[in-house]
Amino acid sequence: MPPNSTRPTSRDVAQAAGVSQAAVSLVLGDKWRGRVSEPTAERVREAARDLGYRPNLAARNLRLGSTRTVLLVVPALTTEFFAGVYTGAARVAADHGFGVVLYPSPEGVGPARDPFASAQAALDGILASSMAADALTAIRGDQLPLVMLDSDPAGSLGAATVNLDIADGVRQVADHLLALGHRHFLHLAADIPSWTFAARAHALTARLATTPGTTIRTAAAPISIEGALTAAETALRTPGPRPTALVCDDDKLAAGAYKAARRLGLRIPDDLSVTGLDDLALATALDPELTTVRLDSELFGEAGMTALLAVLEGRTPAAGDIPVHLVVRGSTAPPGAP
């Protein structure tokens, strides 16, 4: 729907679907079974989606009361990080009488499909974690109260954006490695086109650029142990001076880097220091235990839900990124340490 155009009405949906307004009300109110045929109901839902129709929330809430339900959209459930985001968000939501529906987008950071017909009619708001700014158009996320998590504040469609201080976490990693004496770095970067990973790369490059004599190479890898193993092994076999420090965009990539190092006969941290980012349970399962940046995913979820509740109540959410902390373990040491 073009900006500033008249918002579509139930009459528009009825005309597009060739049904009465009463039928539209029944279908979008999920009261159609036994009264409207399934093909007709689907035709109404399709017309509503195509037109971008959303029932007037204020009028609906006066009639029915708020649904007190929000949708949490995450790229995937491949790590415990997003489980923590959900746990934190659900805790705050429950304290305020809200429920949270978790939806892992099948397309990752790409456009998310509507998880159920006329999603916007059944929700009060959306939390979207680590998604591209335009990823929610299919579920009309840009027409509901929306808070973006781990996303570019400058490009967000949301009423608010809540971020971990990822850039500072990367600077803490770089400062630690530089203080140990490392000057030659390999960045094992997540091969995902999202703001959070671009921010990590920029912060690392910018920090190393302030120290004379540093070099950095980048190898992209999918976030999987096998993908990281292949990318790290290829990069470490590349002719030229071998990096003494390998900075990974997350802990799973670091686990793949460990396997690559061992395949090449390199000892961690004697020959190669390795760092991660997340502090997943995996970090202490590795040997030696992984130096990484702790991201408090539950606190992140709590802050996101708190911001969304503020938006729903017409208040301005608190500003400021959530601090993160470097956890130094056995995977880092001075270059050439005995």
C-alpha cells in the first residue's frame, strides 16, 4: 500500500473476495467454521493479505479486549541463544499478562512467511530478532507495533530497536589479542548478510587499524562446524605469513576453527589463539576452553519485551545498548607461547 494512501477497509476486502462484510468479519475473527466454506475463507484471507488489510486495533480492543499476545520472530533455533531470547521475553511478558508466540523463520534473515492466516488480527505486537529490516512484510509486521532486536537502528522499520553492544564486544576481543602481542589476524566471518555481522567486521577492522603493523584477512563461512572447518583450513593453508590469532563471529565457528587447526597440526593457543562470540555452552566444552564474549540472551529478550510493552503503552522505550563482556579462557595466549 503506498504511503499516505487510505487504509483498506473490510468493505474493500469483501469486494476483492466477492463476499459480504459479514463474511469477512467471520473469517478474520476466526468464527467462520460451519458458517463459511473453506475456499471462501481462504479467498477472504488472501484478499486481506494482498490489500494489507488490518482490523482497526483500537475498535477491536474496545469490543473484544486486547489479545495480549505478541509474536517473537527469530532466524532459526540452531543455537541456545534464541532460546534465551525467548525465555527472557516470555518472562517479562508473563509478568504483564502477555503471551509470546515463537516463530523461527524458515528463510533465516530473509522475508518471513505469515505463520498463520491474518497474523496481524491476532497479535498486539511483534518482536523480531536478528532479522533484515524488510523481513516482516509478509506478515504485515510493519503495520503492527514492532521492536527490532539486533538490527540496524538507522534502517529499522520498528518503533524501537534494542541491541547488544556487539561492536564493543569485538573491540574487547581485539584489545585482548593486541595486548597479548598479536599483530596478524584472521577473521572467520559468518556468511550471513545481516547488520550484526557487518557491525562485527567493521568494529574489528576499525580497531586493528589504530595499531601499526597489524594485518587482517577475512574468510567467510556458514554458521556450522563443518562449514567453519572448511573455511578456516583453506584460509590457514593460504601462502604467506600465517595469522597468529583467529577471531570468529560466533562460538560454533570457533569450534570448526579448532578442528581445522588440529587437522593442520597447529596447537591452540601455542600456535594459534582463537576467540568466539556468544559464550554458548559449547565454549566450555571445547579443549582448551574458549575465550569469547558473553552475550546475555535472556537479558536481551527481557529488554526487547520491555521496549515493546512501552511502545504498546505509548511510552518511549529506554535507550542504550546492552553491555557485553569478554570471558578470557585457555584458547588465547601470546603468539608463539611455549
